[in-house]
Amino acid sequence: MTVRAATVSSFAKINLDLRVLNKRPDGYHELRTIFQTVSLADIIALSFTPGPANAYTLDSAIDIPDNLITRAANLVLAATQATGALHIRLEKHIPMGGGLGGGSSNAAAILLALPVLTGHPIPLPQLLELASQLGSDVPFFLLGGTAVGLGRGAELYPAPEPPSHPALLVTPGLHVSTPDAYRALNRELTDVPPSRIINSFQALAWQTGERERGGSWEAVNDFEAVVFPQHPQLEAIKGKLHRSGPNLALMSGSGSTLFAIYAEAAQRDRAAATVGSELGSERIHKVTLISRTEYRSTWWQQLREHILDQQWPPRSRYSK
Ligand code: C5P
């Protein structure tokens, strides 16, 4: 049997807005958020050789606790009953535990690529179900671009897409525990979310695709209120980003990454030079926003030898 190999980019995300409404009886929090893919990516090389027995190796320079790649691969193989030898190599570029969804993105990349390589398709509703078993942020990476996230963040709808702005990510090298950040918010346990926050979120979501270059965005990340007092250096970095003239500067997820979105690449590059000289250039990542169209075309290009046509999710040419 011939080896079926593909190398794919597993993109990071930022949250253009993030509101935590209330604690739910299931222990999760009810969210309203706008996810956005950005060009910073891990690289995942997969090779699958069909055969009667399963074999698996994961090759990575770093040790990944509670490895979502392995869990995603097991879920796909169990759901499809595909058998064969699977080798995965992970080249990590997205900082871990930084609010950029790196591990979630890696898991979704396996959910998208593996059914194509094995020739055992999984329809989108079932892929979304498997993704939400792996984590609240995983389903978003099955879709990419700009999306509104509801519920625990796993229920997604397409949002109007902003233009492909240049952006800067600052990763301070500080790990913020997501469960601790949720606990610190101390939200009320209820199944009736507060309509005041929902109304303010709606007003912002309707503007996402309408902003002209240069207009400023009145976005909110509720986690800033609990994470900044614990780590004042993050608020200081956000202040520096604000002074560099972006349309928007905000923390992503539960932190610690801060990002800024600019109208012009020259502005972004000047900010990168200033912040980089203070914090170290390894903490700075120049990126662009990745639209849903770009996300899909990148995937089709990466899997071109193995797919039938340009459908979403990608369709395998090996399916019977
Ligand atoms: O879903 P995921 O495993 O990524 O979530 C990690 C933790 O973050 C959860 O165990 C929970 O403590 C918290 N969380 C939450 N509400 C959400 C998403 C995550 O309370 N909507």
C-alpha cells in the first residue's frame, strides 16, 4: 500500500470580543465571543498507510501534556473503523497556554485531515460533535475565518469578515490557567444569561464586517478584569499597544497573549520594533487575519493530492 502524506498548517486564533455571561449547571460558562483565525501556525506532517493493523507514532520536539493530537486521532479512527499506520510530526510555533488555541487547532487539524487520508469521511455535524468532546475551542478550527461562538464556545455561526488586516501578537511567556480565570470571574450560577451583556455583544457583532480601514473597535474581553490585576505587566503591554495607534488592542482568550490590529502594515511594523526592543523579538509575532476563504483554500491546497473537489469539509478521493 502506498503512503498517503500531507503537511498542513494549524492556525492560531484570537478572540475579537469575549464576554462571559453566567456559570451553567454543567460547570461550563455561557459565552458570547467572536473567533478569528490568524496566520501564526504550527506545522503538522501526517502520513497514513492503510493496512489491517493500527500503528501510531507522534514525533514532537516538546512534550505535550494531555495530548489533543493523539486524542483526536483516536476519536477519528474509532468513529470510522479505519485501520493502518499513522505517523504524525508536530512542529510547534504557537506558544502553549497563551489564549491562542494552539492545542485546539492541532486537534481540529487531525479531525479535518485524517478522514481524507484514510478515505473514511465524517460529515460536518459529527466532526463538530467529536471536536466539542475534545474542547470548547476545537469546533471553531473546523471552520476558521471569523465566527460568532455561543454556549460554551462550541456553537458557531459565520460572522461578517473584517478586511485582511495586519496584526501583532505579543506572547509574554506567562501561563494563565483557564479554569482559574473562569473561577476568578465569580459569575452567578443561573440558566438565564444577563440580557444587558448580550445586547452590547450583539451591537458589536453586527459591526464586525462593516468597519472601514482606520475605524476603531469597541471590543471587550471580560477576562482582562481578573487577569490584569494578577499580572500587571499584561495591562502595561496593552497600554503600549494602544499607544501605537491600532484599531483594536485586547487580550486573547484567558490570556496571556495580547494582540493589536492595525489599518496599515507600516504601523504594525513600527509597533513590533518598539515593543520587540523592550520585551525581546521572540515575544512578538507579526501576523495577518485569515479569512474563511483563505482558511479553506489553504486546506484544499495542502490536501490537493488527496481530495476530490473544493467542498467543505474536504472530501477524500479514497472514499468508496
Ligand atoms: O472545554 P475546555 O476543555 O477547553 O475547557 C477548559 C476549562 O475551561 C473547563 O474545564 C472549564 O473550567 C473552563 N470553561 C468554562 N466555560 C467555557 C469553556 C471553558 O468554564 N465556556
